[in-house]
Amino acid sequence: MTTIAGLRFPWGRYHATPWGHSVNEAVVEWPPSPWRILRALYCTWRFRAPDLPEGEVHRLLAELATPPSYALPPHLEAHTRHYMPDIAGGSDKVFDPFVVTARGAEVLVQWDVSLDSTAAATLETLLDLLPYLGRAESVCEGRLLHDTLPDTAWVRPGCDGADDSVARTRLLVAEEPLDLSALVMSTTAIRQAGRIAPPSTRWVSYVAPASSPRPRAPSRFVRRSPEAVRFAVDAPTPPSVRSAVACADLLRRAAMSAYGTPPSHVLAGKDRDGVPLRDHMHAHYLALDLDGNQCLDHLVVWAPGGLGPDEVRALAGLRRLSTSQPIGGFGPLRLTVESMGATPAVVPELTGPARIWASMTPFAPPRHQARRHDYESFVVAEVSRELVSRGLPPADVEPITGEWLAFRRRRLAEQLGQDRRAIGLRLRFREPVTGPLCLGSLSHFGLGLFVPA
């Protein structure tokens, strides 16, 4: 019978410097040495499971002092270089070597010993509580395997009969019987004693596991176009959330001015002939109140079809919004780019997924109401048509009471008497859907904006 432990590294890295080497040699110990595993089990007992009987832990460690075999996952050896400042004002180059495995890949350690039920339970407890192996960066999860595994892929101790062309690695193991006083000696105490390796240890050769070939770099780097740019808004008098459409219109004007001529069809929402685009993949200009204080604090440009380098450059250069027209009592706005990239990363507050969505700004039907329909039925039909046009599933629609007619419902160039009729809504989908969700008239200017409820 054998005893097998599984060791996983959730972060996919194992950091450990072999005995007798400096960290700046960029050498990494692989597989984890038997001596290191015994020390880790002992420290786990002392600091995380002190209720385990001392005699049982000592007996377990003595039985595991025999050199184990290993089954190893594919791996790569790598390192990083750091330049640390020194007291003289210069810098010292420091290496951080490590082994890279697939996240969650398991190292199997097999001892040719048969543990009784008490020792096996003790080992299982210590493995469950094991926090890391090697340096503290090497977060480790351990478990005790109860099934017997085939021994065709085991790296075994002692390779005297191996061919001279086969690479070998030395691992530090305990002399038997195990000397616990040597096991707990600190590195400083060992160096002060004039020793390179701890007392009561020996070196055992293993056939060195081959490093996996490094994956070839792709011949062409593919960069995904950003879909959204997010701005923080600062002003002595913050604009009211009811002025969302006006702020969005200002943002569009500033973006097109920064882009120059010929205009960008993504930012303008029109083709070269000036015909409005109908696929909703061009820019939406959204003004947001994310802290719920009824004042706008962020602006977002969201283009589901992606923003090109020239559009990104124009938007990234925006610093200020201003207009000579009086808008809701607020003055010029200062802008700072907060983030840009994929929509869920830039505006997670608008993406969900969620099954219930509620109006941040009111919904204005894009068509005029026929007299033979009541308004709520008309709104339900318009919402359903809008959802279909955006490839979204149907939803149950219910009105939300509120001062929705106090919101501005026209662009800057539109006359005062052209405010649209609008209403606040709650949409209930049967399954969660992903936003942003902008529906109805002026949806590309922030009207009809819904947020996950």
C-alpha cells in the first residue's frame, strides 16, 4: 500500500529556491523537495492545527521521511526581474524564479508507506489546512487521495541506472529516523552553524522532469476595439439628472468637434451621405447619476460596434464641455477619462445581467400615438417593437410613477415646444438579459436608459 497526496497551485505558480542556491541564481526547486513538504506539514500543525496530538503528528512525519515519488503536470520555468532601490540611491537587480503550471493542475506525491486510520486522518487534516508551499506566493491546496493510481508516469528517487544523457535533479530529503530538531531549524541558525544544508538531511537524485515547450507567440497581435469610454464629471454646480439629454448632446458635439472632418460615422450616427444609421451599433451618449443624489456624475460614450483609434483619440482628449445656451442652471463641466475598454468593465452598473430593469431616464415612444389606442397599451407595443429591433427577448412592461415629465426630452437644437411625451417603466424579462439597455426616441442621447433593478 502507498500514501498519495495531491498538491494544487490555484494561481498556477510555484516559487521555491533550492537549498544551496541564491534566489538571484534564478533556479527553482521542482518538484517540491520531500524536506520542504515535511516542514510545511509541521508548520501547518503548529500554527493552524495545534489541537492535533503532538505524538500523532511526530509519528506521521517520521513515516513520511522516506523519499517519495512524484507525478508532475506539464510546466514551464520562468522568472521576473525587479530593480529594487538601495540605500546608496542606486538599484539592485533581484530575480524571482518560479514554475508555471495550469491553474489547478495537481502534483501527486506518493510515499511507499501504509498509514493506519489515525495517521491518515492526521495527514488529511494537515493537507486540508496547508496555506502555501515554498514561498508565500505559492498558494497551495492539498488533499489526501484514497484511490490507487497507476505508476507509469512516476518520477522516482534514485536514477543510478539512468542513461548519462538524462538530466538529473537533486532534492533534499530527511535522514531516517527523522530528526525533528533539524526539521525546525531556521535558515539563519543553519548558516550560523557553518552549514549549507540542514543537519540530518541528504541529497537524493531524481530524473529531472522536462519543461514543456514554450508556446509560440502569435504571428499577429489582435487588439479588440474598445466599446466604451467613461468620464468623471466635475462642476461647481453639478447638472441635474433631468438634464441628461442636454449633457449627452453637448458630449456628442464636443466629440465630433475633436474628431474633425470628415466626421466619424461612429460618433455622428450617420453615413457619408448624412443618412442616419439604423443598426444601433454607433455611439450612444449617456449621462449617469450613479450615486443616486439626482445629479449627474459620469458621462459615457458607448458604441456596441466598437470605437476606432481616431474615435478613441478624440474622446481621450476631451477636457471640458460648455455652451452658450442656458441648460438647467449649470455651467461648464470638467471631464476626466476614467476608463475605456469592453462595456462590462467600463460601465458594470449598466450591463447586468438582470431580469428586471427600471428607468433611470423616461422612455419616449419613437412614433406618434394613434388615437384608437390608450397610452399605456401604445407604450407597451412600442417597447416590444424596440426590444425586437435590438435583438432582445420580450418583456412584461409596467409603468413607474414619478416626475418623468420634468426631464428634458429634446436636444439642444430642438425648439422648446418639442418635448416628447415620456413615461418611467419597469421591464421584467423571463431570463436575465445583458445591457446597456437604451430604448425609444433619443435613446442615443440617454433618454430611455434602463438600469438593473
